[in-house]
Amino acid sequence: MAKSSTGETPFSLVCGVEALIPVEVGEPFLRYSHTNEESNDEAMLINLELLDECRDLAHVRMAAQKQRMEQYYNRRANFRFSKIGDLVLRKVTQNTRELNAGKLGPTWKGPYRISAVTRKGSYKLENQNGDKLPSNWNMAHLKRYYY
């Protein structure tokens, strides 16, 4: 099946030809009965010569699709940027929830202070005592804390 991102099948990108279904090989179809070995060998050589060009075109189509997906996401995303020293609340997710918190447990935890900006929209946090949290948090899981 052809991939939507490349427009080619993975087999054709590796081998340079389309895969044959075993039924087509075993049954005498009209297109196989009118071919000869020399024309088939020439066609295979031409396909192998054009294989690099086919791979390059597939790579360009895949990069264009990724760029379209990024534009679609960025058009709908609301990025919020914070500075070092801002107080934020951290969202409690399934893996950061306390074991016996239950359904009515807190959805936000904190406040935490932003100690470093690791990249655009991603931060290192510390609690009020100055202890650092172990991993980076992005702004999707943080909410500004106003007191």
C-alpha cells in the first residue's frame, strides 16, 4: 500500500520495483504473456537508474507533509511564555498523581518557580524551598499562579 507521506510503497523505495502478488505470478495474465526477457531486463535497469530520483522525490514530499502538519499545529496552538522567577502550577497527570488521590484529587500542584528556560516553551521548575524538579515541563502542563 502506498504511504500518504511519500506516495510510494516501502518496497518500491528499497528495491526499485513494485511487489508482485503470488496469484499474479502463478496465473497467466495477459500483461505477463506478452512480455519477453530482454524488454523486462531493460525496464528493470531503467527502474534501478531512476530509483535515487524516486527516493529524493519521496523525501521532498515527506518533508512537505511534515511542514504542513507543523503549520496546522502552530496555527491552533496558543503559546504562553514565562520568565525565570515566575510562579506556576503544575498539572497533575496520570503518572504524577498520588496513589490514593482518587477521582476528586487535585488537578494542579504547586506553586513552583521557573528556575531555567531550556528551550521555547519548556522550563525547569523548583519548589518554594529551592529543590529542583527532576524533568523539563512545557507550558501545556503549567498554569500561571497569581497570589
